[in-house]
Amino acid sequence: MIKKFLESIGEYFLFLKMVFRKPEKWKIFWRQLVVESDKLILSSILLVGVISLFIGGVLVIQTASNLENPIIDKMYIGYMVRESLILEFCSTMIALILAGKMGSNISSEIGSMRITEQIDAMEMMGVNSAGFLVLPKLVATTVLSPLLMLLSLALGLVGGWIVVESTYIIPPPSYITGIKAFYNGFYIFYSCFKMSLFCFMISSIAAFNGYYAKGGSLGVGQSSTRSIVITSILILLADLIVTQLMLY
Amino acid sequence: MIKVEHLYKGFDGTPVLKDISVTYEPGKCNMIIGASGSGKTVLLKNLIGLMEPDSGDIYYGDRRMSELTSREKMKLRQRIGILFQGSALFDFATVIENVMFPMEFFTDWSPAQRRERAQYCLEKVNVIGSDDKYPNELSGGMQKRVGIARAIALNPEFLFCDEPNSGLDPYTSILIDRLISDLTKEFNMTTVVNTHDMNSILEIGDKIGFIHQGTLLWQGDRHSILETDCRELRDFVCANTLARNIIEGR
């Protein structure tokens, strides 16, 4: 069991070595990068947007219900919602959601190419299949995912504002004051960094599981499930380590 | 020319190929035949470098495969065309993009030149008017044809076909066989076909090697196969009604 685990880690890093080989033709790489950005990042905007909008609203209600204290200024509700969104929700929670969406997409796509010999065909042509298939996905998700985080933050705050405006749970000016108070730019950097790291983990682990999928369609399904489970656990572990390293 | 010398291959201590020595010549359809599980796919995978032999040598021309650097192997692979059992067309690409795929990587041709060459290859295999279709919109026979067009796109010296007729009706099978044979002769390729289809063997088998339980038991051509004294080969051949009737003079 331990030997198998260590072997898998070794295989994963050897796989990354193949992925990061210089592309045969940069023109093909840039073209694939655009395709993958559209498929993995742009197509996630709706899901991320809808979830963020609702979570922002829910956070306002929950925070307001927990801070029904006349001594505490209502603007702190807006402040706490913003901090919750920046520090945890917009990076870690969104990454966990993307682990399901992007992870299964990448793993099943590459896995089905493996079992239908498409990857063998590429290799036999002399094409570095790992580089062609995986590198554009890794770059697209790692570089562009902070934009999803920023979008999630913006829509989360909008969601909170909609709830505030429509229910008057706190005065809207207090909410606006709160979300602007004690702004710390480093938290944005921290959250963007986490998002990039998590998305790198999602795409590389999913691609690794898909690339070595075995056993027909059942194997593809198993590799997809395995990549989501492993990635979710590793995201939480990495969250803990990165937070300790960057915030303390 | 491809030469195999004393090739052994096994898995988990079980030998799958035992002392295989054979030469595949250019301009001929060289067939590897045998029952399922006999080791012919393992031999093909060793030939194309998807598996490493345990011992023995494979020569492409005068170069020993095991001595090639990874860069030289990459170069060699560009001289090889392969038709996979399931065609292995790329799902993300249309028919014409599939055929242009190797050209994009390994030539400096302009898009117009690539398209022209791809259309020439597609015409060769008689796939016309399906340029913008995706593989899942094609029949099995059409997919095989596109697979052949992609395999010959870079004018390869070596063509490998793994069970080219599997899943095809007899009529389409014969068309695919003739296509492989015609292209082999036209471009003087060294073609190696892995099959257990007796119709194919009798139709295009210029040189035939029969593998039984990992051993190359018999070599000959499509004429001598019907007169063989090899009992295992006769059993294999006579499992096909047409061949049995020919042998029995009916």
C-alpha cells in the first residue's frame, strides 16, 4: 500500500516532467491554450457566478443573525462577509467546486482518449501527447483561475448587496461602508495565489489519473472519481499549509 | 525493411513471445496471423515501440531500435503510419483536421498545402465530402479509411495495421484490404498487418507469419498457406468455411 502510494507520487512527477517538455510547436500550444481557456475557465463562469451570488446573500443573512448586538456597528457585517469571501470562499470553496467540474472533465476526456488508443496514436506519430494534451490545460487553469476568484468575490459582494437592498436586514450604506473597511490588499494576493495553486493541483492530478486510466469505460469513471477525491483532500491540506505559511 | 531477431517478451514471468525471428519486406503486405491471445498484438506493439522486448533485436533498415536515442525514436516514428484497431481518430478534430494533425507537427507546410495534402490522402481512401464531419458521425468503415488516410499523410515508409477489419462487414473488409494492398504497392511501404481474418489473409497476404502460443510456427504466402502441413495452422485455416472448402476441393 505504502509502496504503491510512493510509486504513484514518483509517476506523478515523471508525468509532470513529460508535460513540461518544450512544445513541438509554440503556435499549436497557443492555439490549444485558447481552446482550453474557453473550455475550462470561460465555461465555469456561469457556475461560479451563480454560486457566488447566492453564497454572498446567505453570508449576509447568517452574519447579520449572529451579530444582533446593538453595540456592534452594522458595518461589520459587510466587513465580515467580504473577509469570509476573500479568505476562504472565493478560493477554497470555489476550488472544491471546480475540482468536481474541471477535474471530472479533464480526467474523463484524457481517460477516454487513453482507452480508445488516441494517446497511443499521438505517441506513435512522435507527438509528446502529455505536453499537447495537458500543458495547455495546466497553464490555462493556473494562470486564469485568479480571474474566477475575483469574479466570485465581486458577485459574492453583489449577492450580499442584493439581499441587503431587498430585505433591509442592515442599512445598505452600512454594508457598503463595511465592504470597504480595513482593506488589506495582501489578502487578495493570498487568495489569488491559493486559487492558482489549487487549480494547478486539480488539472494536473485529473490529467495524471486520466492519462493512466485502464480498463475501459469503467476505468475512466474510476479515474475521474479518484481524481476528484484526491484533489479535494489535497486542496484542504494545501489550504491549511498555505494559510499557515502566508498569514502567520 | 524491418528485421526481427530472436525476440522474447513475457509478462509477470509468463512468456508471450518466444524466439521470434522474421523479416518484413517493402512493397509487400506482411501479415501476422494467429488465434486471439497468440501474441500477435504484443509482437506488433514491440515492433512499433509501444513495448520493449525482454531480449532480441528489431532493426529498421540497418538501425537497431534499442540503440536509438529518444530523439531518433521520435524521428523514426514520423516515418511510421499506424492504423489502430478502433481507428483511434481524435474526437476533438474533424476528418480533415485528423489527417492534417501529423503535418501540423512535422512539416512547415502552409495551411493551404496541408489541406491539399489531406484532401489528396482522403481521395486516395475514397472519403470525399466528409471533411468537416467529426469521427462520431462516420461509420466504422469510414473511420478506418480516415485512419488510413491519416497514417499515410506523411508518406511513411512503414505502415502497421492492427486488426483493420474488426467490426466491419465482409464487403467493407475487402475494400479496406484492397486499399491497404494498393497503397503498399503504390508507395512501396513495408506494411505489417495483424489479423485473424482468413478472407484478408487470402486476399492480400504477400508474406504470412503464423504465431501459435507465442512461437512463430510457419511462414509463407497466401498460396502456400492452403497446402501447409503444419497441423496448428491447418486447424486455424479450416475454422474458416471458405478456406476449408478450398482445401477440401469443394
